[in-house]
Amino acid sequence: MLSYALGWLWRKPLLAWVKVRTVPQPLRESLELDPAKPICYVLPVRSWADRVVLEDACAELGLAPPFKTRQRLPNASRAALLYLPALAESSLEAQRTELQSLIDAALEAEDYDIQLVPVSVFWGRDPGKETSLFKILFTDSAQAGYLRKALIVLANGRNTLVSFGQPVSFKAFVAQEADPPSAMHKLARVLRVHFRRSRDAALGPSKSTRSTMVRAIQANPNVQREVKALAAQDGIDIDKARAKARKYALEIAADYTMAPIRFMEVVLDWLFSKLFDGLDVHRIDVARQAAHDGVVIYLPSHRSHLDYLLLTYVLYKNGLAPPHIAAGINMNFWPVGGLLRRCGAFYLRRSFKGNKLYSAVFRAYVDSLIAKGTPIEFFPEGGRSRTGRLRRPMTGMLSMVVESAMRNPDKSVKIVPIFLGYDRIMEVGSYFSELSGKSGKQKESALGLLKAGRKIKRAYGKPCIAFGDAIDLHDYLGARHDDWQHFNWAGDTRPDWWGGFISDLAVSTMRGVNATAVISPVAISSLALLATPQRALAADELQDRIHAFCQLQREAPYSKQISWGAQDAKTLLERAEPVAGFTRLDHAWGDLLVAQDKTAVLMTYYRNSVQHLFALPSLVANFFSGMPRRQRQEVIDGSCALYPILRDELYLPWDATQIEHAISEQINAMVALGLLQASDDGAVLCRPEPSSDEYGHLGGLMRVMRESLERYGMTLVLLNARSGNATIERKAFEDQCGLMAERMAVLTGRNAPEFFDKAIFRGHIDSLLHAGFLRPAAPDGKLDRLVIEKSVNELTARSLSLLGPEVEQMVLHLTGRQRIELAAAD
């Protein structure tokens, strides 16, 4: 009675002090709670403070409030509360406690079930350091006594996290076991594992001090071996070689502490409220489940310097431990470098080539992160995309992470691809200046940071963050090489299949990023408006065009993971217009929306982020650019022939066994929406009537991939003309393709530097290599000189047939002149 009275007196002061964040959000939808079934909350430890915070959180969320059981079964309006220790004790058959009586009553009641909801309360988000007096006194602990708990609440009450787990059906769980006591014993064990994993997901593992981490790296056997090798090679003292290893470790290692994280949370709360209209987060439950299951490797697309901050901010706000981020050494400048290091950034050089000691130190550091269960984030593309499309993945960091996972087979390691998209980004203007050759890549500096500060008051819409399906590394490897566990991963050698496996995994990750794209307002509006001849359309027609494209995506979705910035075309366009910079022209017949000059150029960046979603239907539509009528099978066969190079460039998901069915689904969807018309037997397809809206939508759909198809046409015509020669020199050929595209852009009035981006042509040549239309000339597989296969002839004819007579003539004219120059060069 006394303890109850004291608790009542301290309740209001406690709630006045604490500041609680609950996850997941929105809670009811995320947990899928049945409002008709009673709830029983389960806390991991007996704690009056935890119970008070839980009661307050339930009141805030509109959930049934928890009460002590007192041998009364909970109902829909009155929830029960259990502590895990009591549940564990009830599994002892000899001990007939009050709780056991309650469990018996629940089992005997017919048509009665309870939703068991595990709840973790974290006072502060600091996992603590392994040898820290502060951890002993102030960091949250399940073993805290009254005095220590009071200190913990006082120190961390303003940063309290309440995490609700997925509900478990009590009756269904008990039904799996032979008798109730065994079921209770198993339930207690399952919940104990859940609470441990929830803690790891929310806080991360206990952190070692930076000095401890550096000493551990120096003690790594591979590092010690390279230290001795360096001392012998350079003829220096072993201590100097060790000092060099220590210098590398200090250059690399993060210095993670909670104070900078809390500081950055406040700063980013302010910054993002100034820049954005909110954050559009999708499928965060995927990240939460992956973090609950094991070590998470976050692999996001890379479009802006804000990516580093944005992803960590989203994870932290959603109750997940901030990852350690692999950042380029170019980001280690004052004052940003030190702050990011304390927020979990670790730095790597652009190239390790020739520096075996640095490579060994970096690998040892990654090994230590994986072994401790630390979440890691890095950008598989290596650098920021200058075009809005995904870049070719760099496999060095991925290879090291996978090797570390193989050396820690007891750790479940999950790769989570992440789509990051923006309605508008600060850097897009500089990207196109770089592509057009007007400026080089700007070096990161404090001065550049100050200049960026001038853009804070501009409107940037809503960033989109979507989490793709997790890839379990051990399962992924086991499905392809089931003997991997027999290999010695501690050594320097790797199996023959290693390079190919890492390349396949990198491509799978990029496909995972694309598969979880968000159709944001600016991206879909840019796609629709740029798919018009003059980058202009009546406002109501543009809305109809957006609706038609969205309907096509719903009828034949690119993937089940696609998310939407808004559900209807009207809302999408209304949100896009003030951010994208469209010009609205008043007209008596209805307002016009126009993308003028530089705005149209910048819009291509946002269009490209979702262009892959419409690549297949656009390819199908282009078969009708020069011919009003086609045989269905002709369209399918032609699309299948051209698809491999599209797939490789845009990381499309369908393989050779799936593509014909996928094309048929697209055709069916286009017929259902009136974009194509079919004969009674479906064997013949034709364009809709020219006076219809659908005819305009089909034309817009054609233009979505028109620039890519024109690039293919130019490249293939040149290759086809030179197929009689022994080889081509790759670098010179790529340069000539870029120059030819630049000339065509001028002749066609395109102000689009990305059209002649040499990196795109480099990727195009890679696609032709992977598809088997080109092959290395040298026996050792070097790609500096290439042989053109005869199959290029048929592909060239198919590609040209999609362009229409006017564009086809221009391509043939330009490539004809180019062939003369190339022949003279030979």
C-alpha cells in the first residue's frame, strides 16, 4: 500500500520530465491489432517507471490501458500487464501462482484469445561503452536497482523510446505444444530472445572506445603480417611500420558517441523543417525486421550529400540504431569530418591499390564491426548519380563486407537495398554543369558548406525513402555455392567464382533499389511533361497523362514494392507544380504548364529516378511509332530481342525466362486502358484513334525511352558498319559515340547534357558485352579492344525500326559521316 501511494505521488513528476517516442508508427496499422481481442502487454523487467511510461503511451495512442491482472481476464477495453520474470516463473509446474491460475482460466474459456504484445522501454539510446563508468551509473540496464534507475531516468528521461513488438496469439502459441506448462516455458524463452534482439536493433551493440578498436585492429593477424612485410620491404624499423598501421586505423575508425547524435537530431529537426515539407518514408518495417534478425548492411542509392544525414535521421527517428557509415575521405574536412566521425562515419580512400597494409587495416576494421553486430551503411554506386539513374556499382566495399560475413558465419547478415529520391536536390544544377563540361567536380570544403547554407530557405518538397526486401547473405550464397563453408575465408585467396558472385550480388542489390522506387509527385510529373514534343501541355491534359501512367503501373506493376507519393493524379500534380518550377501560362481554353529552358534540363534528373518503371511499356509503345498496326507476336519477339541491353542499363528485374510473360502483361494492361487496341482474337495490335486522349498518352509513353533508343540506334549502326573489322578500340569508340550524341542533341534542339554523357555510353557498351553482342578481343579477357558479333546486325535493324522515319534518317546520316571518320582513323 505504501509503495502504491509513493508511486502515485511520483507519477506526475515523472511524466512531466520524460519525453517519449513510440515505434512503430503508425502503431495500430503496423501491429495489425484486432480491436475485438483483449491485449496483454509484456515488459521485460519489473519496473514501476517502465509501467508508468507504458500506461501514458497507451493513453496517447488510444490503446487499451494496462492493469495488473488480479485474476481477472482482460477484455477489449481493459488490457493486462505481465512482466517477463513472472511469465518465466509460471512455467514451473510445481508453482501454482496467481498468474498460473489466470493462464488456466484463459485456456479453459471457449472462443477466448489474448494478443500478447511485447513492449521494450529504453531510457536513452546509448548502448554504452564496454568499459565505461558512465554506463555503470547512467546507461539503461535491466539489473538497475531503485537508486540507479532514478539516475537513469534523470539522465535519459528526455530521450525515452517505447518499442511495441508484433502481437502473438496466446491460444495459437499454446496450441503448438503438448501441455500448457511447456508452452509457457517456450513462450518465456521466445520473448526473452525478442527483447534481446529488440535492444540490439534499437541501440546497437555496446561500443568499444576508439583507442580499444585501434588496438584490436593492430592485433589482427593479417595486419601484423602486413606490418612485418612492410618493414622487410622498405627496410624500416618494425615500430615505424606499426605506427603506420596505427595511423591508418585512426584515419579510418569512427568515434561513435551519443552526444553528437543528439546534437545532430536537433540540428536536422530544424534543417529538414526548413528544407522539406516532411519526409515520405515507406516500408520501414523491412529495416526493423532485418535489424531484429541480425546485422544489417544498408545499401542506399546515392543522389545527394544529404543522403548520409537523411537515412541515419530516418532510422534513428524510427527507433533503430544509427549505422556506421562508410564515407569517402573527401568528406573528412573541418568541421564536418570530426562531427560525422562521432556520429558513426568511418573514412576510406578512393583506392587501396598497391597499399596492402592499408587494405589489411580497413578489412580488419570491417571485420570488427560485423563481429560486434554493428549496422553498416555504404553507397554501392561509390559516388553520387549525376543523371538520376543508378550508376554502375563499385564492388570493393561490398566484397569486403561479404568476406567479413563469411568469416563470421554465426552472424545473420542482411543487405537492405534503399531507394532515396528527392522532389528537388541542391546539387542538380552543378551535376548538369559537370555533364556539359562547364565545370569539374567541386571539392568538398567548409567554404562549399557555407555556400550551401544560402539555399536553406528554398522549397525542396518531400524526400522519399523506401526500404527494399532484405537479402540474407548466407542464404543468397548458399543457393549459388553450397560448399562456401568449406573454404578458408581467413586467408588471402578466394574461390574462382568469387568475382562473378560479387558482381551478381551487386547487380541484385541495384535491382532491389529500383524495385522499391517511390512514384513521387515531381518524378511522375516530370516524366509526363517531358514526354511531350515541346515540354508543354494543358494542365488538365497533364493530369490525365499522369493518371494514365499511374493506372498502367497499377494494372501491370513493375514490382509489388513500389510506393506512391500520393494516390491520385490531381494531388500528385498539385504537389509537384510549386516545387518542380513549371511555368503556368493563362489561356482562354485552359491553363498550360510548360517546362522552360533550364527547368526542363533539371527535370530530366527527377524523371530518370522512375524512368525504369515505364521502360518496358515504353519499349512496347515504340513499336507503333512508325507503324499503326503490328502483329502481337512481332511486338513480343522484338521487345525480347532488345530487352537484354535495357535490362542491364536500367537494372530491370525480369530474366530470360520471365520477360516474355512480362511483355504480355504490359500489352494486356495497355489494351485494357485503351492505349492499344486489339483484334477480336488478340493477334493484331494497333494504335487508338488519333483524336482520342489515349493516342496522346501512347505517344507520351513512346517518348519515355526515346532518348535511350536513339542512343542505342547510333551505337548499333556504328558497330554494325564496323563488324567486318577485326576489333574496335573501346575507349576511342565510346568517345566518338559521346561526340556524335552531342552533335545530335544540338541538331534536334535538346538542351540535355545527360543525352551525351560518356558514362551512359560506357554502360551501354557494358550492356552489349553482357548480352553477348560484343566480346573481348584478348584471350585474357581485357576489355580495351572488342570484337563485334554478327548478331549485332539483327539488333541494329530492330533498334532502327522503333525510331520512326525522321529520326532514323538523322541517325543514319550522322553515323554515315561518323563511319568515314572512324575508317580514316583506322
